[in-house]
Amino acid sequence: MPAFDLPPAELERHRPDIEEPADFDAFWEATLEEASAEGDPLVSARPVESGLRLTETWDVTFRGFAGDPVRAWFSLPRAPGSARAAGSSADRRAGAVPAVVEYAGYGRGRGLPHERLTWVNAGYAHLLMDNRGQGDQYGCGGDTPDPHATAPGGPGPAVRGLLAPRDYHYRRLITDAVRAVAAVRTLPGVDPSRVAAVGNSQGGGLALAVAGLVPDLAAVLVTAPLLCGVSRALDLTDTGPYGEITAYLAVHRGTEEAARRTLSYVEGVSFARRAHAPAHFGVGLRDTVCPPSGTYAAFHHYAGLTGAEPAKEIHAYPFNGHEGGDAVHVRRQLDWLRSLLGP
């Protein structure tokens, strides 16, 4: 697929005006307050046998949106020559390490605990959040239902509850993502002051939302983030989650205004404007799933409302699509995060 979005020179200065609902901040403050009122984030952490000798893993459940139980895998590098007990929090705090909270892509669940080992092998505590109501399209499935997915909308997550902000799937999923950070900070072995949010595609959109909603996040790393420059993306592509939305609008004529209003409450550029943490972006310039203009809009607006001037950088891959820089980019992420948070 040849490049279909703006030319690179225009992307480098792409900073479009984004229309935000007047109650954007109040909407999210109320949503997160409701979730916090459900109690402490962590419900349980049960050690599991993963077949890996150098990694310890726990099956974690935490309270997400509306207090719903959300599953996650939590992994730590195994201490040399020992098996650390899950309950020995005092010993773990003495050698606490930075944590990476990772969010999975669209249609994926948390899968199996041995699938994602990059961050724990780099020496970080690693929490991989399950996607509620997803997991049936790719990978090895998920374990978190979405009990609230009853509002009008199509079968795909991108259109569940699309016609009302309070009903929308991504209101629930973004709340889960924020609560995942709160949960990992309570787990043994984690330095709560050094927590990074990481994700690609839908996961990148969630990580960016977390950066805008958690003011003391230590770092954010996003690649090809979904939900950035949404209005333009709907006009550019019929691929992936955006294609599900356009297909819904093609059948439910006359609902576009309501849908665009709902989407404005989950716009990644709006979250990016409110962020404080250092940020690392990646983008493939031939990406038809998450058009690169959305990533650049989020990058150029990043921290624009906070008065902060965090370090930020973006890496573009001119001949790549949604896979972006793939393993080459992951190596850049590893080097960048290590320079920021230490080993």
C-alpha cells in the first residue's frame, strides 16, 4: 500500500485544531472517581506456573470500571538462585524495580503468560492488562467479560455503545487502563514512582489516554495509536476499527453526529494535550489502520495544556504500515526507557 496520508513534510508540522467537548475534563474526572469509589484496585494476585525458569508470573485481578474484575498477567524477573514468595513484600520493596504496564491491541486478550517477555527480560516488572469484552480476533484469547456491553451499537468493540459517551466501550476500557496503573503500584517488587505505560495500536491509544489521566506517570511509549485524529481517520480509511465505525454509520444513517460526539470524549489528541510524562512515539507512514496524521497530531499537541515540557521523540518508518518499525522500534524503546528509568 503506497503512502496515502499527508506527505512527510506536512506530517512534521501537522498540528490540527481538535474540537473538544466543554465537559471533557469533568466527564473523565467523574468516571474515574466512580471507579475509585469501588475500593482498592487490587483484588488478588495468584502465582502461576508458566514453564519459564527465569520469570515469575502471577494471575492478577483488579477492579476496573464500575468495580468490574479485570484480569492481567504480572511478571517479575526471577531473583538469581531463588524463588521469591508472592507474599514477601518487604523483601521485594528493598529491590523494587520500575514497572511497565502494557495494553494489548484491538481484538486481543491477555493471551498466555509466556507470550510477551520483552519487558520482563529487560528487567522490569510487567503487567499485561486484559481487554474487557475482546480477545476473540487474534492471539490466544482473553478472560475478562464486559458486562455493560448492552447499549445500541454493532458487534465490534469500536461500535459498542457508540451513540452515547457514557455507554461507549472505550469509556470502560480507558478506565480499566488507568486502574491498571493504580493496581501495579500496589504489587510487591514495584517501584510505584517509576511506572511506564506502553502499547501499540489500540494499546497505544490506551497508553496515551493513561498519560493524559495519570499526572505522575513516569513515561509513555506509543506506536501507531488508535483513537488519534479520529474524525480525520474516519474520512481516510475503512480498515480495521475505523472501518467498523464507518460500516455502522453506513447502515444507521443519521447517527453520525451522535457518534462523532461520543468519539470526541476518547480522542487521543485531547489526552495527549493533558500529559506530563516523557513520551516516545513510533509510526509507519503507510499505515492504513491508524493513519499517521493522527499519531503526528498527538505528538505535536503532546503536553500542550499542562505547561510541562517533557522529553518527547517520534520515529517514523516511511515504507512500513501498521507494523511500524517492528523489532527495530522495540530496540529503540528499550534503549530510551532504560536511559530514562534506569536498569
